[in-house]
Amino acid sequence: MKLLHTADWHIGRTLNGYSLLAEQEQAFQQILQIALDEHVDGIVVAGDLYDRAVPNTDAVTALDHMFRAINIEHQLPIYAISGNHDGAKRLNYGREWLANTGFHLNTLLEEAFTPIETASTQIFLLPFFDPMDARVYYSHQGMSEDQTKAIHTINDAMQLVIADLVKLFDPQKRHLLVTHFAVTASADDELDLTSETTSKVGGLASLPASLFEAFDYVMLGHIHTRLASPMKDKIRYAGSPVKFNVKEANPKFHGKGVEIVDITADHITHTFKPITPHTDLIALKAPWKTLTDPEYYHQQPCNQAWFAITIEDFDRSQHLNVRAELQKIYGTVVELDYADTQAKPIDHPETATPGTLSPDDLVGQFFHAVTGHDLSQPQQRLVDNIFIDLSQEE
Ligand SMILES: [Mn+2]
């Protein structure tokens, strides 16, 4: 069995107010072509189909056309789940009808416990969920209130869920999991690659890869670069097909694409297939004199890419409309920033800057600075839950 693994389409996303829809449609055409060239048996979309729970009508129309092309025109099965950006209940609409044409879409936790059965594999589609969803699910399963109340973190919840999925394993078949979480190589790891937001995910909602070891292969969504894959051979992120923020313009994140996962009785392999951006996102950082020097900018794909420009050591009093001048040279400038190359002294060297801390750590540090005490366990739990809720709304 051969599957195409992609994730985090975020249809309808904008970059500093610029619509990415044309770029997303371009990327989709390439994904479809790869699927056809590789003769895959289905396309896996591991969550965050839309960018928001209530997507705008252009986004809905665009995704409808994409799924139609895959599933109706080319009759390829789709194996999809909702991510934290999707509205699980809304996206659930029509689910049972869609399954009739091989469009398998799970958005609710309880749906994960019915794997999709093929001749040689079981495909478990586990959508994004939070500890509260797990409490509700397990109380419906007859679990006592004391036990459901013990489900505090996503780690607590996932241990129960995985144990129940494993009970459904058919020993004659391969077991594949599609899910949407921050998974790290070990419990202590912190993700510092680009993820949902530009800040660290931290220990907050990240799960250790060891939780998923029972599966033969895990196809993840949530982190937007495949370089964050926690186990290179079998627990992998596909990454988003499109660059979503300026951080991703950094060459170290280059290489958007999808993975072709080939599953046979004795091995599973994955092969990266690149997607070429139509309008690339280029980050430049240089002094004003350099940026406006023809020798420099003639080296750049002016008017063909989007630019995020950081001007170094800039005397702002000299130029009235910096953006307009740069746009004359470069075309679309999606982000403009200023940087001093001379490092400034830090007031509190023992305190990390906000950008390098996870949101929960930041709250903890602030609390400590104000009260002189660490957060108690119930307080920490409250903070965690607030950020889990926020990550769903984001
Ligand atoms: Mn995402």
C-alpha cells in the first residue's frame, strides 16, 4: 500500500494580511500530480485543513475543489483528521456520506476507535483533542468520575487512548496512525522548530514519541516542518506544503513537500517529494545602503517573490516612506523590520527574553517575579488548561 502524507494545509491563511490562497492552490496541484505519478492508494491529510474554525467562503470553496479533484475526479481515497485550527463539529458535517466514496474524515475522539480496514493495514485516524474531550469520552464509556478527573494533561489522555487503540489491532495487519499533536523524541525535549505559533510549544502539550511505539508508522500534523519528526524512520511530520511565516523563509526550513509512504509486509519506507513555491518567500537582512544597491538587489528575484526585509542599523529620520521605496525595488514586501547589529545590554541577564520561553513558562516566571513563589500544582494545571483552550481557538 502506498500513501501520500501531507498535513497543515491551513486553507484560508494569510501572511500579514496577504492571502496565501493562490499559493495554496498551486501547492495542491503539485500534491495531486505527485499522487497520480506515484500511483498512491490514498492521500493522508493529518489535520489543520482550514486555518480557522469558521473559515471564510473562499477557503471553503477552495478546499471543496481540492477534495473533489482527489476523491471524485481521480477516485483516490482521502484519510483526513481535524487539527487544532479546525472546528471539529463543523468539519464533521457530511462525514458519513463522504465515507461512501472513500473520503474518511474523523474530527471527534470517539471516531478514532473504528479503524479504516484495508486488505493489509488498519488506518487509525485520531483527530486533535484535548484532555476535556477525553474526560467526556471516557465518562460515556462508563469510567468513574474519580478516574476521569485524573485525566489532567494530554499525556494522561493519550495513554488511555493509545491503550484502547492497541486493543483493536488485527495482528495480521500493519497498524498506521494519523494524528495531530506536538510529539518529541523524548519527554524532556522542547520543540524549537517552527510550530503553530512562533513561540516554543514547550512541555505544555508535547507528547513523547515512545507513546506511539506500538504503531508500525505514524503520520503527524501540527508542526510545520518535517525536520521536527521525532523518529526519523516511523514517526514523521510531513510539514505544511506552503511557507506560512517569515521564520520559514530561513533556508534551514527550506524544502516544503509531501512524503510518499510505501507499506509492504516486511518494511515501510518514506520518500520526500518537494513542492516548488510559485511565489517564494525570501528573507533579507542588510543595511539600507546594501538593500538599495543595484548590485545587491539584482541578485534577488525582485517582483517574483515575497520579501521580508530587516534593515540593519537604520537611521529612521532619513527616509519618509521606507516600505514604498523598498516595494519599488522588490515588489511585494510582506514584512518590514529593523535591527541594530550592536547588541544591547540586557537588564536582567538571569531572565530569558519572552520570545524564547513557552507561554506556560512565561506565566510561571512572571508569577515568580511578582510573588516570589512558584506556581502550585493546581495553578500550573489551570495555566496549562487555559493555553490548551487558547491553542484550539487560535
Ligand atoms: Mn498547523
